[in-house]
Amino acid sequence: VISAIEEQPFDYKEYIFPGVALMMILSVALLNSPFGLIQYRVSGVNKKLYTTPLRSLEYFAGHLFKLIITMLISLILLYLMATFVYRVGGSIFDIRFILTLLFSMIVTVSFGLMIASFSKKLSTVSVLGQSLYQIMMFLGGLYFPVFDLPWGIRWLVYALPTTYLVELSRRVMGYQFAPLSVGWLIAVPLIWTTFSLVVFAVNFKKVMGYE
């Protein structure tokens, strides 16, 4: 079901913007983040750093800071392109919409940390990251409605956090594409975030190269 909550005309440029923004966030969270963590561990960089006064939590905080800066730069460039080239409407500057993007950053970064927890080799983290990136991008509703797909595939649509994140952003813009309440759009990503962080916390020493 596709509807405009506030009865405004459908604008494809507005529709696609949250999907493109989430795709850029995903590329950093699922590809750059876990690959960087595993690369530094297997190359022995982490062990060398641990011989310095730098603490593991300080190093990890630096890793997160780098991810946030990378995402913000990407989003700023996207906003400039959308505003001055494609003339996307002002709803993308709504503080509520921006908060949904920040929420998406938290959820996807947590998911990326979980990927790193399950990976011992660079080849493993690369395959996992690329596979989940493609699945979340195409079955998460970033570019086209996915709730009319056969149930053999639709169950995966409901399981993906990106389904809820992109719908939440579009809901703020005044559109409704998924038969879900706002409560579910927030609750399911929070469940994924909690689960991902617990998995990463349990495997923190292994991921950071202590074990």
C-alpha cells in the first residue's frame, strides 16, 4: 500500500533520497568498518598499538569517530547534490528526518560491528559485508516497494533493519509505503542494535586482537 499521509503529490526524488542516504551509510557501516577492524587485527597493527599508552577503548573510539566523520561527509555531499542539482524538497532538512538518519547510523554501525565479531579473516568479512550490503539494499526497500513480493522472500524483508529505517525516514516526509506502525519502525531496529552490540561486546577482545 502506497499513500501520502498528508495528501501531497508523490515526488520520486523525495522517495529515492532516503534510500540513497541509507545506502551511503550502509557502505561505511557494513564494508569499511568491519573490514578495517579485521585488517588491523590480522596485519598485527593492533598488537603494536597495544604496546603504546593507547588504550583499546580509545582506539575503538577513534575508529567510531572516523566512521561518523566519513558518513557525515558523504551525507553533506549528498545534500548539496540533492539541493542544488535535483532540487529535492525541503522535507529533507526537517530535524525529524535528520534524526532518522542519525538513528540509521547507530543501527547500521552496530550491525557492522556484529559482522566483525563473526569474521576471522579478511575474506570472510568481505563476503559477509558485501552479501548483507546487497541484501539490505535491494530487499530493504531502498529503491522500490518490497511489500508486494512473494512471502517466500517477504519474510526476509520484515527481518531486515533497513526496511524499517528507510520507511521511518519516508514516514517523516509524509509518505507511507509499509503496513507498519511507527512503533515497529523504531522497535525492530532497536532490537537489532541491542543484539548486535551484545554480540560485539562478548567478542570485543577477539575482534580487537587481544585473543
